[in-house]
Amino acid sequence: MFAAAYVRMSTDHQKYSTENQLATIRRYAEQRGFEIAEVFEDAGRSGLKVDGRDGLQNLMRSVQSGSAEFSAILVYDVSRWGRFQNADEGAYYEYVCSRAGIRVHYCEEQFDNDGSIGSVLLKSVKRVMAGEYSRELSVKVFAGQCRLVELGFRQGGAAGYGLRRQLIDENRIPKGELNRGDRKSLQTDRVILTLGPDNEIENVRKIYALFVEQGLSERQIAAELNQAQILTDLSRPWTRSSVHQILTNEKYIGNNIFNRVSFKLKQKRVVNSPETWVRADGVYPPIVSRAIFDRARAIIDARSAHFTDDELLSLLRSVLADEGYLSGVTIDERDNMPSSSVYRYRFGSLIRAYQLIGYSPERDYSYININRRIRESYPQVLTDIVSGFERAGGSVICGEDDLLRINGEFTAALVIARACNCRTGYRWHIRLDTGLFPDLTIAVRLDDQNAAPLDYYVLPSIDLTVSRLKLSQDNAFSLDAYRFETLDFLYSLAGRCMFGEAA
């Protein structure tokens, strides 16, 4: 019997090295009479998601193709299959294999994956434990990072112009300077920021002096630096944004700031509010004084002073007269006017501001207004669906993530897809919310005017392995089998009746 071996290693333990896993798998194969025909490997890959795990993706494609030359998959243990935050995701991939007639064997587990009650229960517990391990580790790592930041140690990222990363030991004795791409080799070592070359320090101070004392703009400062053939820390010419970054980053006054952006458990990237930042002031040698830094920030903040609507539109007309066209980039590159975000906030969108001065961009931006209407109508559509389940006798709990939990038995997510007019007809792009792991996704297709629902697709996650779907006016039966004119059938599934009636 031919089998495929799947091995995965992140960076956690040596016992999980791919060589050790393969040694165990080969012993298991020899004992059970398997011959390993192919090895799928994910080295240095996290088990939190399937994204980026080319080995597992190739394995699943081989399984689903129906042409796999193996009848079994051998894995070291349940955690190597994945540390998915939803235990059902790991079960789903195993189900796909089972449906193709291929059984998954966990070689180092204390149970045989034979479908017995005991193995099913143990396997479910192991899946939950694998995900919980990652959650607990994430909390511990974050707490450790915050503690190290408060002690003045650097947590990742390039040093920046005028600064360098300094490697120190546990006694804070310097060990050497880290170049770009270098990493520490000992767990007890730490990294701090220290002053860079004298010429870079002088250039940083010059940037602040030109901006604060002489009133030059970021663009003018960049031009002066480029004229003097001074390059950035990336050996590139200076730009307005690179100068602006130096004028606004607190590391130049010795402050250490962490947790501006978080991406915990690879689920969702979040830009955190300033009150949640972790900071330690005055832990690095400052290049400029706090007074001149505050003066620079005051000048930058003053650009966002209140403008009347007429003044904003007048500035927009001047940009149009100079450039011949308008875009967010051209607005942001102007030194004497607010950023494009100010126009979006004041007028609702850049397109609305363009319309007020009589400008029509060549590109069709009508989808922006359509998307806005969809976002505004989303709560009402969600409420209507909840009401439909409740009228049918079901109970629905809608969480803060808008995930519907029906009767405590299954979950559903709502997606509204707008109609896109293409050369060959209308198209609908449906993005499935894989982060919430719903059991069902209710996709509402809007009509050609994007004003009302056209039909509904009820998509079970167990049958879908993609994150996006592209629907046309006429689709294959494999997709249209999930299409409904109304959601009455789905609502009826949540209904309740007496045992006698069901019998």
C-alpha cells in the first residue's frame, strides 16, 4: 500500500524537526506495511492557517484531483496537521481526504484513527489542545514582549536613519552591531537602539532645523538632501514621506513604542489606538531634544487645522489646474493643503469632492458609492435574516462579529455581493469570511442596479476550500445547486417541532 507523508515544522521544538518526524513516520509505515510514495513538507511554517503552507495545499490538491497514487496519509501527530484556532478546520481537511477514500494516520498518537468512538473523542480533544497551545503561547509571548519593551529592548524592525541596532548580553554588555538582516543567536541576548554614524546624526538634526527653524517643507528638505547626494539608510534618494517619517517618529527622542499594529494568531491585522500602545520613554539615546520634536509635531498637526468647505474645494481646484487630474496621491503630495483623508472625512469620499468642483475622473469609481450603500444596508439585511429564522421558530444570537448562531447548533455569515457589468455580462465576486469559520455563508446577490436582492446562495463551508467565488449569470450546477430564490427553505431548517410530529 502506497502512502504519502506530511511533515511540518515551525520554530518551536527540535523534537518536531522534519527529520525526526520522518523517522517516526517511516517506522510506522514499516510496521503497518506502507510504502511511502511521496513526502509533502512545510518547513518553518506555522500551523495556525493553511495559507503559506504549500506542502499541505499541494497534498490537498493531489487528494481532490482523484489521481493520487497513495491510499493513506501519514502524519507525526495531530498538531503537525495544524494548530487551527477552529478545531473543525482540521477536521474538515481530514474529511476531504476521507471522502476521497484516503485515510489519515497519526503515527505518534496513542490511538488509531479508525473512526471508533474513542479515537474520535481523543482526536477532537487533541485538535482543541493544539489550538489552545497556540492561544496560550500567544498571550505569553505578547506579555514577554511588552515587558522587554518597558525595559528598553527593541522588538523587531529596522533601526532607521541615524540609529543602529546594538546586540547586548544579559548583563547589558555590548557584543556588537547588527546589520540589516542580522539576528541574535542566543536567547538571553537582547537588542537595543544606539546612535549611528556622526554624519547621519547631524543630518537628522539638520532635517529638524530646516523644518522647524527655517520653515522648509518635507519636499524641500528631501530635495536639499538629494542635491547634496545624501542617501537614506536604504541607499535610496530622499522623498517627502521618508523625511516626514523622521519628523514624526518618537524613537529620535529615545522613546520605545510597541503594539501600534497587531496580527495575533494570524487572524486579523488590527491598527491599535494610541492608548493601547506599549511604550517606554527615554530608553534610547536621543538624537534631538523633546522641545524641537514637539515643535515639529505642532507644525505638522497645524496642517489639519479647520478649513471651511469652500476653502477645501478651492485648494482642490488649484491642484486640478496644476496637475490636470486628481487622485489621492496627488493631493497627499501637496505641501500646502490637507491630506486626502480630510476630504474623505468632510465630504464622505473623494468622488463626492470631485463632483462638487465639476471633475469627473476617467476611471469609473461608481463602485465606491455602491459599496457605501451596501455597508449601510448590511445591518438591515442582517436583521431581516434574523427575523426570518425567528419566524420559523428558531433562536438566533448575533455576536459582535455579525456571526449568526442558530439554535446553538450551527453558525452562518452574511455576504452581500454587488453586480459588476463586464463585457460578457454581469459578474458577482463573493468573498468568504474564512476568519470566522462559519458553517454556512449566506451570499446575497444584488440585481443589475445593485438596489435589491436578486437571489441567494447558501454555501456550506464543508464543501468550499476557496476564499473567493466568482459567479456569472449562468453557472455550473456545482454552484447553482446552492442557489435559492428566497431563504424560506433555510429558515425552515431552524424550525422546531414536537418529537411526536417528527416521528
